[in-house]
Amino acid sequence: MKTIAQFAIPYTQLLGADGEPTGELPAFTRDPEEVLRMYRAMTLVRTFDAKAVNLQRTGQLGTYAPCLGHEATHVGVGAAMRPEDVLAPVYREYGTQLWRGVTMREILIYWGGDERGSDFAGPRKDFAWCVPIATQTLHAAGAAMAFKIRGEKRCALAYVGDGGTSEGAFYEALNLAGARSLPAVFVIVNNGWAISVPVAAQTAAKTLAQKAVAAGMPGVQVDGNDVFAVRAVVGRALDEARAGAGPTLIEALTYRLSDHTTADDASRYRADNEVKEAWKIEPLIRIRRFLVNAGMWDAAKEQALLQHCARQVEAAVGE
């Protein structure tokens, strides 16, 4: 018997939970303004998310999908993309959308039940929110095929949750992208739970990234709580796709610190200790520690940022 092929799944982490670099950092981390921009964006989306949940609880908003704990993945992806790229989101990637020019008002309009919230003033070519699970991956593959046919140096990026990787549409999209070597990047946000179903109950695969193997594309893992690592890994995949090297599947490991939606009660199926441990390594703590250690941040700046974010969010609610 001989081995026909072997595969490996690389894992990237650039910042440890203590905010200390685990190795050499990419060039963009040496630009203080760029690092601060990412941290401010993560703080803004967390502030907005908390307000949106409160609006739903007081009957001022419909069912809402929180993004608490996903901020590093979402902002890292947004920072890696170019304006001419196309985003195919699921329904909670607010950090990426805000970075790309979607407004908080548009998000609130959508979750208030008005589809006009999907008519984005900023990224006109980005897809609207997609509630049917995994179908957005097919949208991204189709857009990427159009880019390739037209000879455009653009990429399509699709999000999918860990539960979405069990859907047929996900495999169809990967197969098409791999077979046609399309300029597409697929980002799995593995937050451990597909509503109440844990990853271990969904698949026997050791990683979700290895699902790329059958499609003939690279599959990689990244620490989804590390905004530097996410930006670096996604940026590299986008660059390779633009250069004609084909698609990449990226599994971002993070944790859903909130309920799945405001119609869910995660305490019925998750252990309190599991959530408590996840809070110790959540995304904002990590980058904040990096900023403090680098002498770029302090308590006064943090308080000023929180107040500024609160004013921005309240202004959007009042529009």
C-alpha cells in the first residue's frame, strides 16, 4: 500500500491571551493608528451590539442576532478586504459591515423588520444579510466566477458558521470554487455552537478547515480572538486569490459569548463554567492588553472611547 496524498492544517496565532506577541508581527501592527482603528472598531461594535439587545428586550427591535465575542474575527476580516471586494455575510457580521461602510441605522432598520436596511449606502456591491444557512457561500462563488470571467482583480468573501458547514450548499460552493480556481475566500466562524448543537455533535472531523481538502483548496485555522492573526491570514488568502492561486477555506476559532439570538436561551444547553472560561480569552481583552503593554493605551483613553462609542450608537438609534 502506498500513500497517494497527505494534508496538514496550519494554525496561526500572533497574540497570546496575555496580549504578548507569540512571534513576529506583520507590518500593519507597526502602524499605531491602524492598530487603534481596529480596536476602536471592535469597541464600537460591542457597544452597538449591547444596545441592540436592549432595544429588542424593550420591544423596540425585532429578534436580533448578537455578535458578542466575534469582534476580532469580524474586524480582522473587514480590515483585510479591499473596497472593491464583495462580502457575502450571514446575519451577525456587523463588525465587518461597519468597517466596510454599512451604517448602524441600516442594521437597526433591518432588524426592525424593514428590508430597506439591506440597501446599503456604503458597500453597494456587498450582499444583503442571509438567513438561509450556507446559501451565501454559493452567492460568493457565483460572484467570484464573474470576477474571473471578466478578468477583474477582485475577490468574494463568504462567512459561514460551524453549523453551516454541515449544509449541502457549503460543499457545493467549495467544490465549484476549487474546481474553477475562483478568487474566493470562505471564512468559517467556529464559535462552538450551532444554536444548541455543539461542533462535536455535527461532525467527526478533527477540524472544520480540513473540509477544504475534498474541494482541492488550502484549509487553515486561525485564532479567531486574535484580530492580528485574522487580518494577516485573511489578507494573505485574498492576495493569493487575486494572483490567480484560487480559493482558501479559513476556520476562525472563537466563542459565542451571547445567546444565538434574542429568541434563544443558551443557559439551557451550555455550562456556566464553559462561558466563564471563554470570557477570560475574549477578543477585546487581548488587543487592549497589547495596546497597554505598548504604551498606546490607558484607563483615561478607554473611558473616553467608551463614551464616544455610546454617543455614536445613541445618535444612530435616534435617527
